[in-house]
Amino acid sequence: MEGKVKTLSITRRNNRWYVSFVVETEPKLLPKTGKEIGIDMGLQAFLTTSDGQQVEAPKYFRSSERQLAKAQRRLSRRKKGSNRRKKARLLVAKAHERITNQRLDFCHKVTCSLVQRYDGFFAENLNIKGMVRHRYLSKSVSDAAWGMFLSILKSKAENAGRRYREVSPNGTSQRCSGCGETVKKSLSTRIHRCPFCGLLLDRDINAAINIQRLGRSLQGGAATATPLN
């Protein structure tokens, strides 16, 4: 184990015991890459970067929804206080835990890859609590686990000596990254077509470029976007 152990906690969850150590270590700085990106979070693509890369949304809850619903129906049929109900409750809890672990594993793998390749990250300061109250998108937003991902990315970036900054998402999807004009479009419109400068671009890539440009301008850097590959 690396570092000085500061605290230790032992917990029991779903009939399993966990031991957690908190250790104090020195940051492990990574070599500079000379590259920064803006990141746009989404539901179709989990994330889109300003240099045109996309990571597909894994949708772990959606893929396990039928199995989870079956376990919950079984629980509702069991008599309260019975051993069979306790077993059924444990199965439901383990199903939820599995989904959480899948999300956590996915977030760690993606953030690790990003931190290795880029020096700086500009992301949206999303009102996730407000978004999960959306009538039609609440389940998808919760399944995406944007908050978990951004929290892990920030922690890894700071530990590696990278820059991380969140910017306001207002207008990043509607503003043209080519000329700066506002081009109104609904959520169902996936392609950005600018009638002013003729730019034709994926909606999420356009937003990611605007996020990067805004972030760099706020920190005093050059307000230019990363060119697409």
C-alpha cells in the first residue's frame, strides 16, 4: 500500500464486508501532452470532445431494467418479516449494487484514458438535480451518472497535475462554433447547420468546441478551438 494510512473503515453491505483505507500520497504528475479539450455530456453519446471523439453511453440501468423489475415484483409478493422476503430484498439490493459498480468501473476507465491524453479539461457545470426531475428524461439522466463521471475526472486531473474547469452550459448547444451566431434547434436535432457561415457539424461536437473556447477564455488562454482530426 502506497502512502501514509490516515483512516480505516469497515462496513457491511448486502452480506459483504468492505475495508476502506484513506491514505495520504504525493500527486503523480504526468508528462505534458500540449492538448486541451472541451467535453459535452449527452444521452445518445455519453460524452463528446471538442476534437471529435465520442464515447457511447453504456446504459447499465436500461440493460438490467427487466431483471431488476422481476426481482422487485418478487419482493412485493413476499410476506413482510419472512425469511423469503429478506432474501428477495437482498437480491434487489445486489442488482442495484451491480449497476452502481458497472457505472463506477466505466467512469474510472474513461477518465483514466482522458487524463493520460490531455493536459486540460473544460466541462459543463450541469444542474443534474434539476435535470433528474424532467418528466421524460429523468431515468436516462440518472442512468448516465454524469455527476459521478465529472467528480472522478476532476479528482484524477488534479492528482495528475492537469487542469479542470467547469463552465456555464448556457447557449453552448445553440451557438455556432464557427461564427458565434445563435442557431436555435430542438433536442431532437442532432446536426448543427449554420445559415450564417454554412458550418455543418454534429450538434454535440459543436457544443464541445464552444465549451472549450469558453473555458480557455475564462482562464486567460487563447479563445481558439481544437481543430478536428
